[in-house]
Amino acid sequence: MASKRPRMRMSMNKINLYNMSRLRSPTHPTVARTQNFFKQKWVAKSELRSYHGEFVREGQWERMFNRRLESVVPMDAAYMAVNDGFVESSGRGSGLRQKGGRKKELQRTPYMLQTFAPLERRLDIALFRALFASSARQARQFVIHGGVTVNGKKMTYPGYLLNPGDLFQVEPRLVMYALGKPKVREVEEEAEEEDEAETSAAITEEADDSDAAAAPEEDRTPKEILKSLLAQSKSILADSKSTMSGKRKQELREFSKGVKKLMSKAGRQDVDTSSMTEQFATIEEQLELALETKEAAAKGQSPPTSQPDQAPPPTTSSEFLPTDAESLRAALQQVHIDDSKPYATPWTPRDFLSAFAFIPRYLEVNQNICAAVYLRHPVARPGLSEVPSPFPEAASANAFAWYLRRR
């Protein structure tokens, strides 16, 4: 949570993003000027451990710590053809290189950011880096509950150390739950609606169906909107004075059946989205045809027809209004909401996801099947470290010195 002393976590939470925006490095001059070197190392170690595997026991991490920091030096094939690599292997390959008649300074390799590279081999952290979970703790939960497989076998140990070439896969429903928008908690909203219903009980008892149909759209739920539209279509069919053709009556009956089917399918697990989409397109076409007919009749033009052999629908006083069409579209879109799912439906990515949507180079991820391959151990390159961290290299150097002294 947001506090005066923020702690970074492996999480996609918006509060963690806010804490990251106001993070002050442990090696900042205003922080380090009043601390001796021992305290600087201890503070850096504490801050970095709060992000890199804060759920891993300190003794376990100390056993994983390795003073050898893996790094690579890119070498040109033409250069290596005439040199044996002695300069690079002796550690003198990060200076100045002659190129194009001028000396070009190479980018410095951030070795110290590799301090916590051994933790990147853990299965739970690899799941978080592959964007299969919204936090490292949630990734641990997925592993413990048996939703992750490694090389085709179920793995329930979140501390499993991946080897190069290992394939790990997560159940797609868990990934959709992790990266999708959470459900809106409707407990408080329902309580407020109940209070308002109790205070206005006398008014609602005296109100008739016409007043309920004329209520504001934001005060009615999608189910109520569908019910009102269904009642309106029934009233049109029951009107004996209407000069409606048989084709139009059949269309209205089909419309009523379609609305009933959509209302009955709301909240079920076996919802056929393809049929619902087709029904929605058919109803929307009928509504647009009715609106065009009404506008053409107002201008004195011939009403359009959807098919050459179809009789034009007559305009009546109880025709569908543009507001009803918009309400129906909004209601039918919300019918796709499946209450049985643990995430909000229809599925949309969760907020503040773009700030964390990056995948390290040592992972090859396939989002279609929610699987990834651990290619190799993370390494440091000139100007780049494959271990993501919100802290600068100086803080990692102090933490490395702390653990180096204790071994």
C-alpha cells in the first residue's frame, strides 16, 4: 500500500506503480550522506530484497547467491577472424574501439544488476515475468493449486529452478483471471438500491407501467430494460386497432423470442456467444429498418424494405424509439456478462497493465496457449541487464557487497 516509505513488490497493482513513481534510491545523495558504508549496504540489501523475491527466506537466498555475475560481450565475426579474443577474455574489451576513423565509446555493461539473477530461475518468478500472473505471490498460488505444468508434468513446487529449455504452461482460465479486470463489487451498490427502494416504497406502489417505462435509463438494470422492451412488443401485437401486416407481426414475435432467449442465457456457463451475436445482429437490423421507415414516413418518402419480397412495415404510434434502440444495444452487450467467471466479462485487460507489459529476453512466450520456454539464464550485455529491477546499479552493487561480505 501507499505509505511514506514505499516498498517495491513484484506486482502489477496500481498502488505499487504509484510507489514506484516516487521511489528514492537508497544511494541517493540526500539519503546516503548521513549513513556510513555499512548502513548503505544494509539499506540497499533491504530495499532490493523487498522487490526481488521478498517471499523467499533469507537463508534460502543466501544459499542461492553466486558471486559470479553472468555477462556476454558481443563480438564481430570479421574482428574475431583476425583476432583470437585475448583482449576480450582478459577483461580489457570494454574500452574504446576504432570505428570509421573515430573512436567510439562502447556502452558500459551493468554487471551489478545481475546480483539477484539466480532468483529469476524460480518457477513463480518466471510466471510473473512471462505475464501469466499479476504478481509473484499470485504465481505461487497458481503453482500450489496445480494449475502449472513443467515439461508436460504438473508442478506444485513454486521454488522449482528452471533449466534452459524447460517448457512451462499455465491454464488459460487462470491467466484470464490474473490479467483481466476484476469484478465490480456490487454489495454496496445493492445496499444503496435497497435503501432507496425502502424510502420510495409508497411512490413505486402507485406508479404504473408507463411511468416505469419512462424512468431514466441509468436507474434501470439491463434485465429491466429487456423486460420493458418485451412488454412493449407484446402491447403492439395485442393492439387490435393496429393495421400491422402479418409479416411485421411475425418479426415482432421473433423479436420477443430473441429477447427471451437472451434473458434466459444471462449468467449461465454454457452461453453460446455465436448465436447471441447472430440474434443481436438480426434485432439490430430490424431496429434500424424501423427507424429508417419512421424517418422516411416523416419526410413523405417511400419506406425502405429489408428484402424485395418483404412488405414495408407500417408506422404506428407505438413504434420503437431511438432511445429504445440504444437501450437495447447496451442491454444486449451486458447480457454477455457471465457471473460464473471470476473476472469481469466480457474480458478486457486490467488497468495499469501497460507499465508492466514487458518480457525479458531469456523467455520465449506464446500467449495463445499460455506457455513459455526458459531459453537460458539471464545475462548482462553492454548497456542492458536481463534482470528487470526498478533500482539503479549502484544500489545493486551495495547489496552485492553486503552478501559478498557475509559469505
